[in-house]
Amino acid sequence: MSNVTLGAAEEIIEAAHRRAREIGKAVSVAVVDSGGFVVAVRRADGARPLTPDIARAKAYTAAVMQRPGTMLKKWQESQPVFFSQLSQLPGAAMPILATEGSVTIKKDGEIIGGLGIAGGTADEDQVIADEVLASLGYELEFAAWGVAGSPAPSGKD
Amino acid sequence: MSNVTLGAAEEIIEAAHRRAREIGKAVSVAVVDSGGFVVAVRRADGARPLTPDIARAKAYTAAVMQRPGTMLKKWQESQPVFFSQLSQLPGAAMPILATEGSVTIKKDGEIIGGLGIAGGTADEDQVIADEVLASLGYELEFAAWGVAGSPAPSGKD
Amino acid sequence: MSNVTLGAAEEIIEAAHRRAREIGKAVSVAVVDSGGFVVAVRRADGARPLTPDIARAKAYTAAVMQRPGTMLKKWQESQPVFFSQLSQLPGAAMPILATEGSVTIKKDGEIIGGLGIAGGTADEDQVIADEVLASLGYELEFAAWGVAGSPAPSGKD
Amino acid sequence: MSNVTLGAAEEIIEAAHRRAREIGKAVSVAVVDSGGFVVAVRRADGARPLTPDIARAKAYTAAVMQRPGTMLKKWQESQPVFFSQLSQLPGAAMPILATEGSVTIKKDGEIIGGLGIAGGTADEDQVIADEVLASLGYELEFAAWGVAGSPAPSGKD
């Protein structure tokens, strides 16, 4: 399993901060590796104190659940109790935050980390994440799960 | 109280992995004893990082609640807050995950452990668990509880 | 970063169980990937209920600290308070158990996981782990840290 | 209360990473504000998975305890139990890690944040932190506490 490098993480974070400034928002951005461990985190001046941790939990979720928060959110809505208990699993280091602004980092078909953005509206966090990853050549397509309520990858994934 | 042996657990896990491969899925499978303690866990290559813990929590739930997840799920739907608090009881070692792919292991009328499967769709997890336990001669019938929301077993259980 | 496969994990666990039986001990054995997530766990019949979790925490420690427990133990002895607090870090999913029977899995100079053994004496757990990994061609040499009390790899590590 | 800006934090982190590379070490560096909240964290390629969290806990400690880890360490040695309980206070967000590589960021007599470095030897972590802060014009003098074991600041602090 490959992992996002610090150089790649910094490039993503800088692009995300630039994009956020263009729309007048102060955001925190976190990038973690494929096991959910921190590679880099940055809080823009003016972003709220807990936003770096929210961004990190979003990045962690996208990395270890191997799907973007917007896909996980549908699963969460169909099984809220199950989902809230995921965060209490012995192997879970961080709350599983299935929401906007949480995107899996994928290159050449391989999951190499997670990106989390917090501080804008839900839509802004999501748009920034998607635009930045697309502009840097990362892949944004993920195999759908068979049915809502269950995280099984379809096909060869 | 009898408990599932390691040999029996391995036999169950191998059959479950074989069944999952036949439908093209990479799953994690866990078997716990009647007290909810791990006997064996295996994650197929390609299954997500937290699936072994999800499978384990499903196995734990089926063992210590002494009913399959599909029966518990109905209870959970009628009392979601109560249910989410079960996991915080001092004696609860693990989140109580009442869902598909969580089946109590019963032989000769005695509960000897729990089986958890994660990584397929909800239906796939359930079908694999049921088929494997049936094919190996375990019993899949459990006495219903008297009323939803209350776990008092009816009948001789 | 490569990760130990399920096939390789099973091979390690079987060899460890065989070795333990030869000395008349019932042990639990866990193998985790390089991010500390479970690949496989097995408890021999007769091993105590919490041994699979102890084995797992030992495997987790060896994987994410990237050094065997016997090396970490020296660090822990020089800084007990610091070490006990490591387990409370936001990114730590599991207690950091720096002790015997906790060995980093390394192949071709790369860290691909962790092995944990629990249920024998400290020495037995350690000997089994070392013998099994050596017999299967894994590397048991790790660069020393500069000084006790600090985990810095020396040289190019 | 003033706080270290993102620009200042990045400048510190870059200088620390440069200094670490000169001695051949891969370190993680964290900067937090005066309330202990993350401003920026970076893990160099090759630094162990938990080092960003260790660096952050060191930075947190130096910020909220308002003294460098090397001063706190003496207090900790005289009262280890008390100190380990500090981390469990309701207001403590993070383990209090009193050790080398944990330095309070102070400018114009005011505490504006904390710097944490992890991944080198204890001495290396400390030297890098001190050199970087000195070279960037931060103040490294802190009033001693009245007595060991009691954190009452002496003098005007």
C-alpha cells in the first residue's frame, strides 16, 4: 500500500487554502496516510480552534473507510445507531465523521490517504476538496456499495 | 458453559471466506466464545481496515445478547437511545452492533459463541453467516422475546 | 508501504501456535498491518480470554512504533510517565504495550506489520516470536535509537 | 491574548524540518496556539506514524503549562502520580508530555503558543526546538516556579 508523501500533502493543503481564501473562508485542512495517521494539518488564521481536529477526523474517516464522506453519509442516514458505534470500535483511533469535506485520496487506483476540510459550509468544504483533488490529478470515482446500509465494495475493489 | 473451540472457529471462518470469494467479496470474519472473547479473526486481503473490528463487534453482540443481529435490530429500532447506551454499560467491552452478519453460534441447544461477518452488503453478510452455520450443523432457531424492547426470553431459554 | 497479506499472517500464526504447543503452552497470536489494523488473530484452546487482545496490542505497538517491544521496553523504563501517556494520544487506537512477545514484521528493509504473542512467559512469548519470524525469512535487525529515552532511528532509517 | 499565526507556525516548522534533515533525522513538528489548539503539524516522510501526535502533545503541554518540557520534567520526576493524573483532568484535551522537544513560544514577554518536536533523540528534539526558536527571535527564558512539585510561578508571571 502506497501512502501520500509530505510533499503531496503540502501541495493539496496549499491549494485548498488558496481556494478557500478566494471565497473568503478560513478553513483547516488535514491530510492523513492510508492508515489514518497524520501527514500534515494547517489551520488558517481565523478558523475556529477545533476545526483542525474536525478536518483530521474527516480525513481519517475517508482514509480508513476507503470512501468519501458523502458516500458514507448515505449509509449513516440509514443506520444511525450502527454508525455512531463504529467510532467506539477498538481499532478506531478517531470519531468516524461521515460528512461533506471528507474525501479519500486515490491515485492509480490505489487508496493512499484521506483529505479533510473544515471551516466552510458543508457544501464549500466539499467543493474545495473535490476541486483541489481533481486539479492535482487524483481520482474521485469510487465503486458504489451494493446497498445502502452496508459498506461492501462492488466489483474488483 | 461450552465454548466454540479454535478448530471449530477456523472451520467456520474458512467456509465463510470461501463463500465470500465465490461472490467476489473480501470480508472479515470473527468468532468469539460465549463470553464474547475473541477466538479467531481473519481479514481477507482487500477488506477495509476496520472490518475486522466490525466483524468482531457483530460476533460479540450475537454472543452476549444471545440472539442474532437481525432479531436485535428490531428491538434497536424501537428503542434507539436505550440501545446506544447498552454499549456504554460498565460490563460492555465492545459496541453492541445489532445488524446483519451477526449470528449466535448454538449447538445442542446451547449458546457457545458468536459469528460476525463484515465487508459484504448487509444481505451478503447475513446470507454467508446463515449458510455457513447451517452447513456445519449449527442451530439457527432462537426463541422470540416476549415483547419488543424487552429482552426477556420466552419459552425454555 | 507494503502490508503483510492474510496468507503470510496465517503462516506466521500457524508456526507460532505449533512452536507454543511444543513447549506445552496455549497462546494467542495476532498479526496487524503496518498501520496497526488487524489481519488475523487466533486464540489456542485454553489460552485466557484477554490474551487475544493483549497479543493484538503487542502487535499494534510493534507495527506503529516500528520497533520490537524489547527495544521499546528500555525506552519505557527510562520514561514511564511519558510512555503511559503515549496510549492516550488522539491517534493511538490501542494501548502501547512495550514488552516481550511484540515484534515488528520487516521484509526487504520495509516494515509491513506487527506480530504479538501472549499466553506464555515473557521469555517464551519472545522466543516464539523471534524463532518464527527468523524461520520464515523476516528480518529481525532494527536500527538502534540514539539514546535511551528517545525513539529516533539512527542512520538512514 | 496573542496567538502564533499560521505564517509564523509554518516558518518555525520549515526551519525545524530543515535543521532535522541536516542531522539526517525524519521528525514531526507541531505548533499550537496559546490555548493548545493546533495551528500546523507536519510529519516528514519516514517519521513514525504516532510522531505527529507526540509532537502535538509536546506542543500542547508547553502551551497550556506555559513552561518548556525540560522545566516540567523536573516537576514530573518529583510527583509522577500527580503528573499522570493531570492528563485526566476534564479540561485536559491531550496527554501532558513533559519531556525534551517541548518548548513554549514566547514573544515580547507574552506566551503565544507551543512547539513540539518528535522523532529525533531527546537531545536532538530539544536542540532543534531551541535553535529554531532562538534563530527566529522568540524568547527562551521562563521564570522558575517557587518550589519543585508546585507550579506557582515566581516573580511577575
